[in-house]
Amino acid sequence: MTIVIVSSLPPEVVLLTSHRPTSTDLSSVTSALRGAGCVFAEDEAAAILDAAHDASHLADMVERRVAGTPLEQILGWAEFCGMRIAVAPGVFVPRRRTELLVREAAAILQHGDSGDRVSPGRPVVVDLCCGSGAVGAALAACRDVDLYAADIDPVAVRCARRTVQPAGRVLEGDLFDALPVSLRGRVAVFVVNAPYVPTDEIRFMPAEAREHEPHRTLDGGPDGLDVHRRVAHGVGGWLAPGGHLLVETSGRQTTGTVEAFRAAGLEPRVVHDEEIDATVVVGRADGGWRPGAVLPALTEDR
């Protein structure tokens, strides 16, 4: 057994490692992470120990985590919908709350909004602002879909290709500019987790996000809804009749996102999951709706 003293940690912290981690190893790593303020220190310690190749690698991972590097970037993957999604520095780390986006999209693909089964065949799904590709990959794992994922950032596109391909195609470009024109009028579901943090509020985010994730993956403009408006405004020509746009938002920004949907002629409803603090606005394209049309009252699902 090798004893490794990690110099940047408190002097009393000793990491004990072997080819087979012991309960002592887990206790030591947990103590180091807990001392650094990690809320789920024991779970994180177990993941780090499982990933460590040797004592030196373990020491490096613990030091990076104590210094504030997100666990997912240290491990090289994030758990999402029961899958391991590849992540890399410079790429937005998928959050658990975004699983609601997957859940709602999967339900629509199976049953539609009213409980009626959608048209037969492989529906076209687009994961817009895909980042790591987590949402699209999770949908492709549970539904037989023709999947496209797109992001403006080449770093994210490279990362997403590791996860999405060969189940789908990953394209680079600004929102709809990335998509082939052959998809116009054919998309059954758009899933979108675009940046929605107001610019002036990024400084209040946890250090893991504001210091280790590019601000372009967080910054949604003055009120956080710039990209939501662009997506809602541009989606109409791409959706199939009865197609759906699903966008993650926050509870306090729901009204603004709904207004963007209404202005684009989409029939909106709101889904909220209190357990994971997640909110998704779902908009349906109906052949009878046009921008500026009077829409029915907003409904909210819980």
C-alpha cells in the first residue's frame, strides 16, 4: 500500500491507495472533499476512487476537485438519465434538472400532447444548443428517432460527436443555420437547453459554473431570454404540423419564455418538477395558429 500526502490539502489529510480501494481510502478522500465544501463528498469520493488509475492519478484528481474543478470535468463524464455522457473542458456540464426535458419529449414522441399516438415512422428530433449532446443521446436511447444535434461551439460539437454518433448527426452552426434545409417542415420535436442566465447574474452563480464553464454557455442576455426568443421566432418553418418545441427555463423566467412562444404562434404549456427544480415550456405548432393569433389560457402541469 502506498501513502500519498497531498501538499495542497490540510496536513492531517492522508490518502491511502492500493489497487483495490479500501474503506480507509474512501474515508480519507471524503474528508478532503468535505473540507473543501463538496455537498455530496462521499459520492464524489467513490467516483474518484473508481476512476483513479494509481496513487498519483488519485492525488491529482483530489487536488483538482478541492481547487474547485467540476467533478464531471475531472472524471471526463457526467451521469445523465442513467447514461455516462462525455464532457470536456469548455463544454457545458449537463444538469439533472434537464432530465425533465428528456422525459417530456419522450412522452410526446410516444403519445403526443393529448394522448394520441404520433404518426408512424421515425420522427425527426433536433437537439438545438446541444452542448455535450446529452439530451439528444438520452432521447435516442429510449425512442427510435432520426436525431440531429447542433451547437455553435466547435468544442461542444466535437464532444457531442463522441456521445451522439452513430445514433445521430452532430452539426455546427448558429441555431437553425446548422440544419440542412431538407428538415424544413419535418421536425417532430425540438429540444432546447439554451443559455438562460441573465448576464448580470452570472457573477452570483456557484464558482464551479462561473469559473469553469464558458460564459457563452450560460449568458442569455439582459433578462436571460435572448436565445429563447430567437428559437421561438425561428422554429415555425422547421416544425412539422403538430410538432413541438420544448425549452428549459427557470421558474421565475417562465412568463417571459411563454410570451416568446405565444408571439411565435405556438400553443404553450408549462411543466414543472419541484423535486429537481426543473421547468420546461412546451409549445405545439398547429396548422391553425399564426403569429398574433389569440391563444387559449396557459396551462401548467406538475
